[in-house]
Amino acid sequence: MNTRETLKINERGHLELGGKDCVELAAEFGTPLYAFDEAYIRKMMRIYKNTLDRVYEGRGMVLYASKAFSCKAIYRIADEENIGVDVVSGGELYTALSVGFPAERIYMHGNNKLDYEIGEALDAKIGCIVADACSEIDKIDAEAKKRGMVQNILLRINPGVEAHTHAFVQTATTDSKFGFSISDGTAEKVTAYALSKKNISLQGYHCHIGSQIFEKDSFALAAEKCMDFAAKMRETLNFTVKTLNLGGGFGVWYTDEDRKLPAEAYAEYLEALVAAVKEKATQKGLPLPFLLVEPGRSIVGEAGITLYTVGAIKDIPGVKKYVAVDGGMFDNPRYALYESKYTAVLANRADERPTEVVTIAGKCCESGDLIAVNVNLPKASSGDILAVLSTGAYNYSMAMNYNRNKIPPCVLVNEGKAEYIVKPQSYEDLTRNDVVPQRLTKK
């Protein structure tokens, strides 16, 4: 098992997160439970911010990609660390604004923003909207005109860089639903169209090639293609790019099939990306753009774990052994979506060697309700506390109430102390919006 300075096995043989015994966490808050290490989250935010300030002379900003994990506390942490955020829905925007996050440091994404979401973004006077459709450009322009304002926008472009990752999280291939393609001339046509609008101010471009990427060359190549396109737009449309957003997608460790990078190594990704931008700017005679990057998974992914209690155990001799837990695809749908791989450990027996290979199953009435397959564990017993590692990103944010199961709460752990940042759901929460028509009420 890979560990880091704030995830370790303590003297009792228990898994420990942020100085807090995970067995005690489970006893205090119950299971299933999402637990986040605050120190690691802040450390990753600082690494990105300090690196960008150092190698790009302060001419940029880190945006936390909050779709990875969105709640009030994470926006407060991002604000305290003096970085920006990107949001992809009215709900994320509302959550950020509800805790006083500075609107000028909010960027809004999405390939089909709804009319009311655009209106909410304009009313809040957020820093920038990333447009991803011609109809969206029209809507932003029209709504800005109604309000007597000019809204800054970026255009999402597709550089055609293939990232070596799961097909569902590649976002810059030619057939992606995201972005305007550079190669077929669409991005240039849309640039000209956006420049013709009076109530929007085109600042530049956004590009995001995908998620869970470990190759630095992929990021550098995307930066080069975007800068080449910027040079072409200055030549053909007399448009000088002021802002360039190169997205996120930096990979994290889930299993030993992934590279386990020390936190500081993520600075190298950013350094490679910045070097490509600077080199192209010099080569093409372009002014350096204000540079944005959007790490999300790499900030919160390894900071989070999910704790479960082992329930039924079913051994099919010579075929498979199932270890069922009190969670499932309702709190982690990523195996069902992507066949994502995870590392699991018995938190109350973390110092014991694995003796068998098992499949971790959930409690949903669904044959595909699996959390992880081919997991090496000591022989598990009902009542053991199971920890699934690296669940800080896209677990709570994708959670659902399938089978009317309750979405687990979240706790933030720091220096051995834990407190709720998302409270537990109740059955009342599950039924709060249910309505029984009068004709169905009991007589």
C-alpha cells in the first residue's frame, strides 16, 4: 500500500488520515463516510499557486476545478489559499457565492449552459464565462446587453491532442462534444463571430485535453497547438490573445498500476506547460498571455478516502469471493462508469498482509454494483472497517440516491480532529420533495 505523510498505519495497526485513526472516524461518524485530509488539499493548492507564481512571474492564476468535489468548505479553503475556481453549473456557482467567494475569481464552464445559469453568472459579475457553442455566444451577448454590461469570455477550442486515458474522459479528440475544432477551421470562424458581438469581450481561449493524464508531453503539446492558433488569429483576424486557459487533467494514484508521485512532482507538470507557452510566445513574437490552469482531481483525489463497514461475505469456490459493504455505486459509481480501479485496505487491520483476492460489492439491488475487483486483502470478517483510497475526486460529486440509499456525509480531518463539512442525509431528506396528489391520499 502506498502511503504519504498524512496517510499512514499507526502504532495500533490502524489506518490513519490527517492524524486521526480511521477506526475512530468510523465509530464517531458512522459508515459509509467520506473523509478528507485538509492539510493535503491546502498543500496541493499551494504547490500549484507557488509554482505558477515562480515560473510565470505571477502572470496567471490557479483555478480549482470544483466539479471534482464541491461543497461550501472547499470554496472557503480555495479562497483562503488565494486561488480561483471553475464552476460548471448554477448549483456550483451558487455554492461558491454562498460563502462569499470573490466573483471575479470564478470562471464558468459547460457545453450547454442553461439560460438561467448564464443569467445568474452575469448577475454575479463573475470573472469569465467559457463559451462552447455559437448559440451560447448569442445568449451571453443578449443577456449582457439587457444588463448594460460587457462580459468577458473565452472560447473552448479543441486542439486534437489525444490523451492516453479512458475514452470517456478524453475531451479534445476530434469527435468530442467539447470545444471548437482548430483543424477544420471551426475555431477560427467562431473567433470571428465572437469578435463581432458588442456585449462580450473575447479574452482568449480555453483548452482541456482530458483527465487522469501522466504524460507531461501531452500538456506541452496542447499548449503549443493553442499558441500556434493564437499566432494565426493575430495574423488573420488581428486578434491578440490576452488570456489562455490550459485546463487540468493531471493524473493521481489509484492503484500500483499508476505512478505514485510525491506532491511536489506536480510542479514539474506546470513547469513543462509554462515552458511550452514561453517558447512559442518567443518563437511567434506573441505577448505572454495571462495563464490559467484548472487542477481538480490532483488537489482532492488523494486527499480523500471512503470508509465502509464489511457486511455479508459470499465465497463462490473456485470462482469469486465477494466482500459486501454498506455503501456501493450510490456513493462511488466510477467502477460502473469507467471500470475504475481502486486500492482498498482493512482500516482496523492495516498492518496485516493480504491473503486473498476479492471483489468488493455494494448493497444496491444491481448486479453491476461493484466498487473494486481483484483487490488484495487479509481475510475479511463482518464488522471490519474497509477503507477505499483516493476517493476525494468524483465520488461525493457523483453520488446519488439510487435505491433510496442515503448519500454519505463528508468530514474534514486536520491535525487529528474531524468535523462535518457535509452533514448526513436522513430519510426525511430523501422524501422532502415528494408530493402525493390529493386524489391519491387515503380517504
